[in-house]
Amino acid sequence: MMTVLITGASSGIGAGLAKSWADDGYRVIACGRDPARLAALQQHSPNISVCQFDMTDGEACRIALSDCRPDLAILCAGTCEYLDRGEVDAALVERVMRTNFLGPVNCLAALQAQLVRGSRVVLVSSMAHWLPFPRAEAYGASKAALSWFARSLRLDWEPKGIAVTTVSPGFVDTPLTRKNDFAMPGQVSVDSAVTAIRRGLAKGKDHIAFPVGFGLMMRLLAALPDVVQRTLLRRMVRP
Ligand SMILES: NC(=O)c1ccc[n+]([C@@H]2O[C@H](COP(=O)([O-])OP(=O)(O)OC[C@H]3O[C@@H](n4cnc5c(N)ncnc54)[C@H](OP(=O)(O)O)[C@@H]3O)[C@@H](O)[C@H]2O)c1
């Protein structure tokens, strides 16, 4: 039976993916920090086992993930915090980078010896780094770093037969985005996100971006000259 390891499985997109694969008979290792939410997820299906650790702690990752041998590892856990009034809060930036960039790196380091030819790792990034959105200095930089890491890793792991996929969602309705106090165009449900991710993986894609229409608009904006991008994005700067 195929084993799918998912970080960030206690909430949002990760929880949706865990339930979907478990319902289809896959063995799912669901990772997160919150024991209550992990226990609730485990109730969903006997195919789900849970693994509790903080992925910003490299040693905790190494111990927790020492014997998983996943066929598919989805590194979905992440956080989002914005800077306010252009004030650079170093502690905030560190928290976001540790969770969104160094956390997945810790997981990859812990899992790499267990990955065999034919296995795949999936790094959940975001469209947020395609354009320099105001307030998203930390979040955008963390996802840009993760996506860049994935691009190089894809080449280095290709000869080993290990595939690397990046996922770039637009807005998905989860606890992470429910904190946002701004309009979220093109927002989709967790169910649509799960369908898009699973469809892309079934096709063996290196990059999965959804929703498609919003992604196309973002790509078009990202292709504009910097001065035009800034003129458009300046309107989003808060007084
Ligand atoms: N929602 C969106 O619109 C959107 C858009 C683009 C990209 N994304 C990305 O998609 C991923 C999932 O987001 P979501 O919206 O589903 O968020 P979510 O509902 O807030 O879930 C975040 C998950 O990450 C886990 N997590 C956070 N910090 C962790 C840590 N230090 N160690 C271990 N686990 C940790 C949480 O576990 P515990 O709660 O158990 O600690 C939780 O399961 C994130 O990487 C996010 O950046 C989301």
C-alpha cells in the first residue's frame, strides 16, 4: 500500500489532502503540532496514523520522521504573518522563515535517506512570491526561498529518480486565510484545492498552480515591467 506523508495535516489544505488519500485507501502519516486536532483527524479513518512534532526543530524532525519511508511526501505546513506599517520586525521574519523555509528543509533532511527511486516530494509554496505584495515581505520571501530551493533540488534529485513538485495556491479558504482582513479574489475551497493538487500529481507535474484563471492573471501581472507592477501594487499600501 502506498504511503503518503503530509505535514500541516492538522488543518486546512493538509487536513483535506490527508482525508482524501485515506478515503482512497492509502496509508497516510499525518503530521502537525496540535495533539487534539491530530487525534480528531485520526478518528476520520483507520488508514491515518499521526506524528506530532515542531518542524522548526531539526532534531525533533529527525526523530519523528526516522522511519516513515513515504512514497509521497507533501510538505504543506506553513504560516503567514504580515509586516505592519512597513516596520521590519526581525522576530516575525525569523518565525516565518523558520516555519515556511527551514521547516521543510528540516523535513527533507530527515526524509532524504528513506526516499527511493520513484518517490516524490511536494513543497507547498504560494503565488504570493510571484509579485512583491506590500506587507508580504516575510511570507513572500519565505515562499520564494522554498520555490528556489525546489528548483535546484529537482535537478539534483533527478538522477536518483526522486521527483520534486511545487504547489502554488492562490487563496484557499482555511484558518490561515480567515485571519485576513482584505478581499481575496478567486478564493477556492479546501475541496477544490485538494482536487487541483491530486489532479496535478496524477499527471506527474513539476509545478501545480491553482485556481487556473487567477494564476494566469498573476502571471500576466508578474510579466509586466517593474514600474507598471509598482503602480498597480502601490494602491495596496496601507496608510
Ligand atoms: N490558504 C491559502 O490561501 C494558501 C495560499 C497559498 C499557500 N498556502 C500554503 O499552504 C500551506 C497550508 O496552509 P493552510 O491554509 O492549510 O494553513 P492552516 O490551515 O493554517 O494549516 C497550517 C498547518 O501547518 C502546521 N504548522 C504550522 N507551523 C508548524 C510547525 N512549526 N511545525 C509543524 N507544523 C506546523 C499547522 O499545524 P498545527 O496547527 O498542528 O501546529 C497546520 O496543520 C501553507 O504552507 C501555506 O503557506 C496557503
